[in-house]
Amino acid sequence: MDPIQGLDWGAYYWFRTQRELHLPAVEILLTILAHLAMPVTLGLLGVCNLVWFWRAGNRRAAFVFVGSVVVALGILFGTQLAVQRLPPLELSTELTPLGSFPNGEALLTSLIYGVLALNMTSGCTGARCRFLVWLVAVVLILATGASVMYVGGAFLTDVLAGWAAGTLLVLVGDRLGGYTRGRPAGGREYSAADSGISTRSEPPQAAK
């Protein structure tokens, strides 16, 4: 067994030990986290990101975000089909018929929640607000991935690969689309230059 396999199975057995304790609080938390990673929830949050970009006047970011989601799905299903890695538990193949590498929940939550955090921090006026927003987003992303490993739906490296791919898509999307530029409705548009509007003031005309 190589070190990576040892890491995967070590994490799996640790989570299985916790699962066998049948703690009610953990079961309730897992139910909540499962709903946060459901396709319906992620779809609604994705629409919220699009509305935010559109109302801020950042049309380019909206199109880049849609492209990022398409690329994420392509990476997810293409890699799963090519690798075809079985999850730890055989029952999990019903949820991941193509395989568990990379983990879809980890990838999509990293992308959707990461962009949502960027949008929310663009309206923050202080470092404390931005820290709290990112703290909540990171905790949700990490907890969702941990919940997948808890139920035996993926190995540790599956989740790590999903987190890495989702984070990379957020960074590339921010670079191409400028997620952090702009304000929500009621604020100034993110860039007058991007909309083709000149910001240079013309000199006053001399009176004839």
C-alpha cells in the first residue's frame, strides 16, 4: 500500500469509527450539510451569483461564472469517467455511478460558495466583515467535504481534488471576469471603461 492509499484508508477508518458512535448531534448536522450540497441548493446559489453580477453591471463576470460551472461539470464527469475510481462504500456507487474522483460535492461547493463569498465581501466595508464572510464560506466547504467522507461517499484524496479544482476555477474566474469588481444594486457600476463609457471630462466650450 502506497502512502496515498494509506492516507485515504486511514481517513476512511477514522470517519467510520465516528459514524459507528451514532451521535444524534452529528446526524442532524450531516442532514443540514447534505442539503447545503444538494443540486437544488447549489443551483439557487448559482442563480444568486448571476443576479448579483447582473445587477452590479458586471456582465462579463456573469458569463465567466456560467463558463466556470460548465467547465467544472466537464472536469467532474470527464475525470470520473476516465478514472472510474470506486468510493469506499459500495452503496455510494448509487450516488456516484461514474466514480468518486474528484468528489462532486467538494468541487461544486468550492466553486459556488467561493464566488458567493467574493460577491458578499465586495460589499463589506471592513476587514472584520470580510473575515467573517470567508470564515463561514470556508467552514461550510470543509464541513461538506467532511460529511461526504463521514458517510463513506469518497476518499480523502477525492475530496482534496474537488476542493483544489473548485478553488482553481474561482481564482481563474476572478482573474478573467473580475468577480471582486462592482457593487450590488444601488451602487456604482463596476467599471465605466468595461462598459465603453468614457470617464474623461470635456473642457468647457468658450462662449461665442
